[in-house]
Amino acid sequence: MAELDIGKHCQIDSCHQKDFLPFVCDSCSGVFCLEHRSREAHSCSEEPVAREPRPAGGSTSHHCSFEDCKRKEVLPVTCPQCEKHFCLAHRHQDDHKCEKLEVQKPRMAATKELVQRIVESKDGSKRKGRRGAKNSATAAKVALMKLKLHAAGDKGLPQTERTYFQVYLPKESKDTSQPMFFCSKWSVGKVVDYAASLASLKNNNNVLTAKKLRLCHPETGEALRMDDTLLSLLTCPETPLHNGGNVILEYLDNDSSSLEDVSQYITLS
């Protein structure tokens, strides 16, 4: 069986020991055993080669490109926009004042302007609403005298408790509207029942799945709450009803709380 040629002999003549893990001198490149591996032990005649110092573990440091920053990172942290290296503290575009940072100021200014227009439009709507309320009150005073001559209602009610309305009827009704008067102490629910009786309207408010007959505000179209009294609605500071003014009766779905367009009723008169 042939011997395996493993290892090398020490180059020192007096030694010539075979070492399976020989050492190679960095200066003279000679092969030596464990005992003669150092330069002093084998009287090395070559000068040691100067090597550049390397970081521990053989890794490379990456210096931060931000002005006056002395930090280094073991792994590269590169900005995808300007492609420069930075430390963790300056890795974001805002932090290192990236030369390719997109300026968002015009967009922010446009948003601010849009918000300002919305606020101003709402303020304008409030002012118009106040003017509209004053005009409605004036028109109601004029109409009240005519309503008192023709309105239908309970003749037994005292004059001081009567509230007069031009009641606009549901779209499916034969008549567009009728003048009526009610007791100011009545709830909206009782007003609806009484108005339905006077106008001969179908009233299925006690049927759970049926459309409900609701009394709606003539300006906002909002369905008035059934337990509110007329007196509370006449004295409401924001959108009051007016004695001598208009109200709308209409059938609404159970999940609906207002009319879509009140002009479809009021302009028909």
C-alpha cells in the first residue's frame, strides 16, 4: 500500500521534521515545523512585510457622508435617492438634508387653501341660513292672516293655542297642500295623525315594516322628532318653525331621516 504524501518537512537542516500542519513564514515564505515557526527560531533573513491594519473580523467601516458627522457603520446604509452612505442617525432624507428630497410645501399650501374655502363656505351658509330664517318669519306673518280665514282644524281650540301651517302633502296626494291649524302643545306625532285625518291620508305609522308618514322641516327637509312639541319647534333658535309658515308631510322609509329636495314640494304652490 503506497504511503500518503501528507505534510512537509521543516527547512532547518538540523531538524527536517515532517509536520502534517506546517507553518509558512510571512517574510521568507519558508516551511517550518511548530518549533521553528517564528522568525527568531529559523533565523529569518527577510524583512517583515508591512501590512495595512484591518478592522476586527476583516470587515470594512462605512463613514457617514453627512457634514461634520464622524460616525461609521459596519454595514452600508445607503440613501436610495442620492445613493450616499450615512449612519443610522442620518439615514432618512430629512435627517441628511437630501439633495433629491421632494418639497411638499406647494401641496400643503393647496390643502390649507382648500380647508380655508370649506370653512368660509360653511360660515357663508350660516349667514344665509340666518337671513333665510328672517325672511321666512316675515313671510309667515303675512301668510298667517290668510291661513286664519281658510285653515281647517279643531274649532274648540283656544285662539291663543292655535298654530297655523300651510301643510304640503305627499307627492302621491291629489292636492298639493292644505291650510291647517293645530294646538301648539301637541307633539309632532299627534300633529301627523290629525293632519292625515284632515287630508284623508293613509297612516300606517303603527305598522313596523310600512313607510312612515313624517312631518318635515320646510327648509332643511329634516324629519321632525315625533315626541317634540310644536311649541318647542316654534322657539328653536337655529331652524325654527313659524306660525303661518310651511311644513311638509311625506312618507319616508324607516332608515330615512330627511327629504332629498324640499323644492319639489314648496315650488308647486
